[in-house]
Amino acid sequence: MIIYEILAMLQLLCFLRYVSGADSSVDWYIKKPVACNMTSSYGDCTGNYTRYFFDTTKKRCSKFKYSGCGGNGNNFQDIRKCRYLCGASYNPDRDPCLRPPSNIWCPRWPTFAEMWYFDTNTEKCTLFIYHQCALDSNVFQTCEKCMEACQRHMRLLQTCTPGHSNSTRS
């Protein structure tokens, strides 16, 4: 199990070094989550909601209309989240979705729980068996919470599968 954690950490470090780029003139653009570089997308439904997206041309967050389903990760309910994740203050080292989920055995808690984490390779929230003492930053109790926190890293928004509730096993 430790070897997998080490490999995941090395992979993450390589990824962060790759996306950081060498040309400081485009540094603001490359370090953002992948969703910040996408255009706004109305989606596939018939709703009409005001949302915010990061406009790479203007280098700021702007309003757009969203249908309520589909679309992509460059879609924020409020402008503060858009600015935090895509604006000049974004720091990828503090982004919980880019960290591997730690899953170290905890002898005090002999139970296992189904939890979700964001997989940077597949760009999806993934179900796994969690057995650590406390939740870390890339561990979520539901698929919906994982998607809400990490949608900015998804090229396409995923649909959470009903029936995958948070069950506990001894």
C-alpha cells in the first residue's frame, strides 16, 4: 500500500512540475485548473441560471447563462469561487483536489467507509474504501461533494451514480 502512495505522490509532483511551465509570460494561464482555460458552456437543458466563468481573454470572471445540466467545469455559482480558483491568487499547492488521498491504516477505527476522491488521471470523482482516522482534503463523503469541490479540474462534468451512498463496514 505504501508503494502506491509513493507512486501517486511522484506522479503528482511530475504533474505539478509539468503544468507549471517555464515561460513566466504564460505562467498565469498554465497553472490554473484546466477548467479555467475552457470557454463558457450553456449546457444541455432548458433552464436559465446566472453563473460565472473565467474569461481567458479578459483575464477575469464574467457572468454567463447556464441551462442547469451538462456544460464544463468553468462554471461557478458565485464570483468569489471563480476569482479564488481562476484569478491571480490561485495557488495549486493549496488545491485539495490535486493531492492524493491518504489512506493510512488507523488502528483506533476498525471500520471501513466508502468515500470519494478526485482522481487527477481520469478527471473524475472515484469511489474507494477509506480507513483513516480523519478526513483529509481529497476525501469526500459523497460524489456530489467531490464534484462540487473539484469540478474546475474536469473537462466534462460527470453524473454521480445513485445508490453509491456512504455505507460503513466493520
